[in-house]
Amino acid sequence: MERIDLKKLDPDFKHRVAQELGGEHIRTCYACGVCSARCPIEKIEPEYNPRKIIRMILLGMEEALLKEEFLWHCSTCYTCQESCPQGVNFTEVIFALRNMAVRKGLAPAGMGAAQNLLCRQGRMYEVGDFENEKRQEMGLPKIKSDPKDYKHLLEKE
Amino acid sequence: MIPLQEFQKRPRVLTVGGGLTALEAASQLIHFGYEVLLACPEMDMEKVNSLLPGERGLPDYARNLAERLGAHGKFSFFPETRVNAVDGFAGDFQVRLTSIQKEWNESVGAIILAPELVPEQKCSACLPASSRQIISLDRLVEELSSPPAAPGVVASLKSHSYAAFLVGLTGSGGVADMAQALEAAIAIRNRLEAQVYFFSGNIKVAEEGLERLYQECREAGVVFFKFDNERPEFVRDGDRVTLQFRDPLLGQPFELTPDLLVIDSGHTLTAEMQSLAHSAQLGLDRSGYLQPGNVHFWPYGLQRTGIFAAGAAKGPQMASAAIEEGRGAALAVHQFFQGPPLEPMDREVWVDKGLCTVCLTCLRFCPHQAIGWTHRVFIHPLACRRCGICAGECPMDAIQIAGYSDPEVENRLADISALWEKEAAGDPKFIVFGCRRSAGVAWEEAHSLKLIAESQVEFIGLPCAGKVDLDFLLKALSIGADGVLVLACPEENCRSLHGNTYARERIAEAQDYLEEAGIDSQRVRFETLSSNRVWVLKDVLTDFGKKIREL
């Protein structure tokens, strides 16, 4: 690993994350690691490590962090947030980081595709005849794709 | 015995120290009605208040205290006076005092040692020659408390500079240093909007307000690097020092060339106090502070009865603890004066006049300095803590302790021998000698839990493992024991400081004798054991039994 000069990092990054909704308590983290220990994603994908992500925020490693694909691995189960003794709302922090990444145009290509899907049909998965027939059998009404609201939301960004 | 009236408790107390702890102790003792002598090693009374930086309100408190005390008839104050030597026993010490003008003796009943610490530059050795970038924590605190415009290292820094703090990485780094460093870090951060990086070992927050301060530092944006074993390396380039280190959490190597590098200084006892502790046999702990690292002496005791340690002398402390320490030590002294009266102890511990040759082995070995001699040896009833180390060491067996005297132990061995004769042979027979405070407790518990698998094991409790006598070991073997085990307290945990070490040495000696006589020395074994380690006791016994079977 190459040696990094702390002066080349952005020490204000942590303050900017703290200004994002849900990121307020990021600086109180004392790295106990409960978040990582209880994270179900970390068990399958060790690259995604909440404690390390917080450390990267505190050290100001903005560039390296925002372009990481693992930011998008979080399943938002909120276990980390529930178990944090310092009140760091880590799941919210992940949302904040994702928002920051999107603003910088750093979201992975797959996320763009998902966004297009939502715009087009209002759902991630298209509801076709097969699903509607099933619904009919169960006495549920048919669904039509109506992306109106999503379009409104997503086009704002 | 020395007639009892020759021992006494003089209601006079010598307090040594120039800080708030010493003042508070003196004031409390006056309140209890004792005559108090206050010897300040370095400073005079007026300077006392300047000793307490950072605690608003306390200097006034100290000044008032000093004024009130000064007016009291039972109070004598000796500025710039050192204690050179301490002789005598609890209740009747003779101390040698030296000031610039004179040297004289005083007789006091008890002594409180509450000296202040002096800064020590720990890191000078580990750093390249000092540079303008580097400042000691003490100096930084001084600069921060003077007006912002005053010239100095801080005033010469631009805003948004980079500052690095190194705390507790080169020495112990107590809570007091930590508090100072955290306060300074937040001040630098706020005053210069500096980027502050804090490198330390464990962040110590076990003192009032420290956790909050630490949290404030984090909120303000101070970044902490906590190291376990390693520490940043210093790379020098011309006048600049660069820190190179690996972040313990990310494993990623980093470097930083700070504009300001603050290094904690550490605090130590003055050289005079250290030599007094040495000559009066008071012992220092591993970091060089008073009160050996031994929980049994807490909070104010030392291994000599009648001498107490208080305040920063036991290790750097927060200024806010100074008053409490002073009061506590005064109470401990009061307790000593109110405590057990002087009573003849010849039914507890005695020296046989006919056997004693005044070789003074006992005097040299006594960890509590409880033995004196005139034309013969005597044991001081207040100073003696009944550990029996002297009795164990005495080459003439002239010193005996009730309950553990040679005839009593021999009778016990005879009983055991009779018991063994009745039982059928089979399991190996062995005798365990142990300190009644550690091994004795563990033994009882193991017994009640029925953990002791070996059937023919007998335990003989001793007041301290240091009492174990060579004769005991050999006699135990001679009555038919297949092995002898001696259990002492773990290292640095003996109430009599060295009892366990002496026991270990004596076992080694016994093993040599056995080898010489052609007996396998493994039949005698030394182990350490604390009172709560019942399962370890079980394992030790089983293992020893196995070994004995093999032999």
C-alpha cells in the first residue's frame, strides 16, 4: 500500500458528512466495531466494513471512498444503527455517502439502469400478464405501470 | 522485651509537600487536634497557589488554607526543607530535616508524604534534536494560558495549520497528562482552526469530565490515532520532522509533517524524594512513583506502618483529586493514632533471648522495618505485620510466631504422619505449605467444591509464604511425604512485598540440598497462586501428583 500524506486528504470531509441528514454524529465514533461485527453484509463481503468506512470519513479520504462500489452493498437493515453505542446513524450515513457519490456522478452504472427502470415503469421489476393473472387468482386487482410520481421525484435530482 | 512505655505514639505529624494535598492534609490533622509540621521541599507558602494551573477556584482555596494554617499555634512550617532520613518506628519516628540554614532532628508519630511532581522530558531521547516545530505539552499549556498576542510558538503559527499531539506513547501517560493534552488540542483547534491529529496509546478517561472532554474533541474534529504497541516513526528532513505510521484500523500507511508537534512531558518524583524512598525502604512502583504497585497498600498505606503517601506522589493525578487525597491521608493518620493501642506482643511474636545471636538477619529481611536492636533484638508491636518472614529467615530459629511456631508446625506434621499411617498406601502423599491469604482461601474453596482429586494431600497454612522454613520442608519429607508443594502469592502481589520471592529462593535452596543428598529435587516444588484461582490449584495438585507418581 502506498503511503498517503494526511495533508493531501480533505479534513473537512467529516464535517460535510456531519451536515448531511443523518450524518450528525459521525465524529463521535470511537471505532468499537460493533457495527462491523453485527453487519450481515460484512459477513459475505468483507470489503464492506462500516468501521473502516467511518474511519475513511474521519481521515478525509473522500475520493477513495465515494468511488467505492461497496457503498452500494448495504442492504439498509439498520442493525449497525441500532447497536451503535455512540449514536452514529450509520445506515443514514450510507445514504448520505450515496447521495454525495451521485452528486459527483460516481454512482455505479447499474444504479443508473435501475433509475431508468423506475422512471419508465415505476417499479424495479415489470408487472406483466403473468403477475396479473396470479393476482386475479388471489382476488387482487390488476396493476398498471404508472411511473408518474417516480418520474417527478427522480428527475429532480 | 523492651518495656512497653519506651514505645509511644507521639501526636505529632510530619507532612511533606508543597501542594494542595499536603496543605489539606495538614489542615485536617490540625482539625483532629494533632501538632503538624509541614516541610515544603522546594517552595514557600505564597507560591503554593501557582502550583495548580487549570483549576479555577482552587488557588484561592489553597491561599485561604495556607493563611488559616499559618495562624495556628500547633502548626509549624518549614519552607525549602527536605527530609533526609527517617529512623525509628510507627508512633515514634526520628526524621532528619535539612534547610538552607540548618540540619536538625524532629520526633513525630506519623509521616505523610505528599510531594508534588516535577516535569521530565521523556521524549528527548527518542526524538532527533529538537526543532522549532516541537514543543512540550507543559510549555504549550503555559503558552495557551497566557494572552493570545504573547509571543511564542502558538502565536507564530498560521491559521489552518496542522498540529500533532503525541501523548502517552513514550511513557505511562496518566489521566492528568491526558486531560491537559485534550484541553490543549481543543484550544489549538478552536484558536487556529488547526487540523489536529492526536496520537496516543489508550485514551484515559477515568476521571470526572474527561469523557466529555474527549467527546468535545471529537466533535470539534480532532482525529485520534490509537496505537497498541507501535508508535509513529520520526523522519527528519532538515528542520522538519515527519511522522510516519500505519493507521491501526485501516492498515494503511500514512505520513504527516505537522507545523506543530506537541509531546507530553511526563512527571516524576524529585531526585531527593526518590532517594528518601530508597533509604527509608518505602519502595517505588514500576513507573517510579511512591507506593509499590501492590493493591494491598491502597489507598494511602506503604509497607512501613505510620508512613503514608498521598496525592500526585502516587502517580500524576487531576488537580481536583488533590483535596480528596489530602483528606484521605489525614484520615488514615487519624485512624492509625486511634487504632490498635500499644500492647505487649510477646504472646504473638517473640524473640528467644537465649537463641538470638543478634546477627540481624531479621532486620535486613523485614519488609516493614519493624525490627530494631539495642543490646538485643526487639520487634515493634505497631510496625510488625505478623508476616513471619523474619522467623523464616532466622538462622537460629529464635523468632517464633504464635500459631506458626516450630513446635506447632511439628505437631501438625506428626498428626499428619499418624493419619497417613492409618490409611492404606497407594496414592502419593504430599504436603502443601501456602500463604493463608491466597493459597489458604483457594484451598478451602477447592475443598468445599470437592475439587481435590488426590486423596492424601494435607495443607498447612502460613501467615505468608515467606514464613516457610527449610526445616519444615525437610521434616515434611522425613515423615513420609512423597513431595512438598509451596504456594505463594503471585509476583508483586505479596502483602509483605517480598515474601513470595523469599519463599521461592528458599525452595531453590532446598532443592540444592536434596540433589546433594541424592533425592530428586522435583519432590519439592514452588508455585504462585492467587486466592480466586481454585481451578489452577486443582491443576497444580493433579500435575504435581502425576510427577510424584513418575518418580
